[in-house]
Amino acid sequence: MFTAARILAFSCESDKKQSFFWDAKTSGLGLRVTPGGARSYVFESRLFGNTIRLTIGDAYAWDLGRARTEAARLKTLIDDGKDPREVRAEQQAAHEARRVEARRRDVTVGEAWDEYVASRKSFWSERHHRDHLQHADVGGVKKKRGEGVTRPGPLAELRPVKLDELTSSLIAEWMMAQSKERPTMSALSFRLLRGFIRWSADTAAYQGIVPVDVYKARSVKDSVPRVRAKDGDSLQREQLAVWFKNVRRIGNPVISAYLQGLLITGARREELAAIRWDDVDFRWRSLTLDDKVEGTGGRTIPLTPYLASLLLDLKKRSEIPRTRRQTGRLMAKGKTLSPPQWVFASNKSADGKIAEPRIAHNEALRLAQLPHITLHGLRRSFGTLSEWVEVPVGVVAQIQGHKPSAIAEKHYRRRPLDLLRMWHDKIEFWMLMQARIDFQDTQDSTELA
């Protein structure tokens, strides 16, 4: 029978790697001793004809009484037909599941948001991805233009919140606070948050933490600001002549062409600014835009004759060899000397494409004595003015990249580019007529190519 003194006195036989000694008092309890003097309690028994041996623990850490109690417990499991190893594995699995669940529920909105943005980036347009980064940005970074630091995005306030704390009442309170100062941006933040919640409900790591309908509560819906188009933020037919006159007089041909392109195409400002020369097909008269709705692949719209002439002029300008002074300035900034890839290129912006055309546009509006019109207002003007030409609504929506609004448009209308081009050319021709611009499309498509 084991005693504390005997436990310390046992030694390994000289010709063996380990020796076992068994307790006469507790069935199955043994002591394993190695030549180096290490000793540990073990338990051995038989289950369904098979020998099972388990290590209980170090004899220096376990006192004899505890070892006997543990051996008796293991013996009870064996008598019940249970394998102690399987019982232990199940307990470990249950413990790990509880640990994972606890860690899962400790995840913050910010941590899950960053994973969401990274996993969905390839499915989004550049603009849509940038919106997600901007609206959840914590701010505090020095502004690229002007003085001071950037403001936090509306979603930044939710970043430290745990996912399981994202309740409808919390969302409603957050929405009410944010919408007081910036209702339009807050409304977009809510739509981005809504997409994030849907993603978390479909992602195994976060399923069940945030109820998928948490944003559908009445309190949340009532707190979301109703954003409406700005009154008057659109050009009228009789304003086209003076608008074109002053925009065409802008000294920077890139900005001038860009602003006219916004009105003629009805594109989003970022979509048009981001087109490369590879996206322009002069021969077949088409433009490929990085659509925020369509995402990967973008959408292709017609390249109307007048706009094609403006872009062709920019292309010729971009191919003019630079002077030594210009080359030296570019090299000093570490920029490439190769022809610009951007259609609306800028040597002043960080990424090489047009960044801030609003100053020139506002000055043109001032000279024209027109009310203030935003760049997005030019997109709105395209949709409004197109009604004068009686263009089908679906054609305008497809050119502008709006989602289909009816079943027929969504499932049964697949307008080819040549059909869109017919209507788009009419829109441009009508605009030029109202602006009293005498433009003759004398260039053949092969000449443009």
C-alpha cells in the first residue's frame, strides 16, 4: 500500500526505462518512476477487453489523497462503460466552444467591420469601398488640403461597441445624434451599417450575435433622416447656354472637359474622374465606368460625339513631350514620366487624377450669375433635361447606372450599346442646341481611333 514515504523511496529498475508500482488500497492507482527520478501517478484499468492507462499527474504536485480520489473517479467511469479519454475530450471540446463563444461575443463592431470591408472589397466598386472606409474612419489625421485634422466618420462612434451590444435602441440613439449635424452622410452610414449587419448574420463567425432585423425596429426607422434632393440643384434648359459658355472658358482644359462630361453623361463624379485611357474606345464610341452598383466590370455607356472630341483633345495634349522644367518638377515629386493613364489627369493630386474641380466650377457659376449647383447636381441635371428629348426612363437609368425600378426593366430589358448610343446622341445634340454650340461631327470613327 502506498504511503508518502514509499512514494519517495521507489526507484526505477536499472535495466528498464520506467518502472510501475501499484497501490493495494485503490484499484488501478499506480506510480511510474523513470531512471532520472521523475515519478507520476497513473491509472490503469480495462474497458471492453482493452487496457486503458492514463496519467493522473506529477507525484510531487499531487498528494496521495488527491491521487486516490482521482483514481476512484476514473474507476467509476470505467464501471459505467465510459472511456475517461473520451469524457475528457468532450469536456475539452465544450470548454473550447465556451471560450470561442465568449471571444466571439467580445468582438467589437470595428474589428468585425474591418474584416467585412476586406472580405467584400473585390465585389465593390472603388467608390463603394472608399465610402466604407471613410464612414468608419476615426479621424484625427492631418487634412491633405487645408488646415486642421479630419473628422471621424459617423460609424466611428460604433467601432468600440461589442457586437452583442448593437441593439435597435443603440442604433436609434446613434442615428439621432449623427443626423443632427450631417443628415445626408448619416443616412448613407445607416445603409452601410445595414449591409454590415446582413453580412454578419450570414458569416459563421458572427451568426446569432446581432439579430438580422435589428435595424427594422420602428425606433430605428423613425430616426433615419429623410434625405431629399436639394431644391434647385439642377440646371434649367434656359441656363445651358450661359453654363456651357463659362465652363468652356475655364483655363484648365482638363477641368473644363470633366465638368462638361459630368453633364453630358450623368455619371457620378468619382466614376468619371477615375476613367483611364484604356476605358475609352474612340472607334466604337464607348466609355467604361467603375460603377458603384455593378462593381467589378463596371458599366459601359456611349461616348457621344462632342464629348469624344473633348477627350480626343485631352489625349493629344497628354502626348505632347514635356519640357525640361516639367520633367524636373515631376522627378522631384517622384512621379512617373510615362504618359498619364488617367483621362482627367492632374500633376497636383496625389494619385495623378483630377481631385478638386469644384473651385473652378463655382467660379464659372459666379461669372455666369447662376445659382449654386453641385457636381452631383450636374448628374441630376442630365436625368431632368433628358425628359425634353422624351428619352425612355429606362434608357436614362441605364446610362446613369441606376438600379432597375420595375420588373420589366430588371428582367426583360437588355438594351445594347448601339440603342443607348442613339438616344444618348440625341440628348447631347439637344444640349448643344440649347447652348448654341455649333459643333459638327465631321470626324469619322476611324479618324477618332
